[in-house]
Amino acid sequence: MEHLSDFASAQDVEDAEDILFAHPARRVARWVCGCGEEYPCPEVRFALLVKGTTRKDAA
């Protein structure tokens, strides 16, 4: 197995620590569609596109 010193310099390790400090993990809430995919799923996108391009009085 490669040792870290063979792969990254001390400066690389220091930079990585700075990056990880500046970009902490955070909890994110996502919307999920009724079909289980991320909202909006392709079907919902299509439906929204159709609804957005039709006139309301055209029915």
C-alpha cells in the first residue's frame, strides 16, 4: 500500500485540511416525488412544461 507521503506532499495535506474545514458536511432536505425519484421527476417536468405552455382559457 502506498504511504500518504508517497502520494501527497505536506502542503497538499495542509490544503486538504483547510478545504475540509471550509466545506463542512451539512444535513440537506430533499423533495422526493410520489414515484420515489427526486422531485421533479421527468414525468412531472413534462407535465409542468405542458401546463406552463398552454393557455388557461384554451380548454
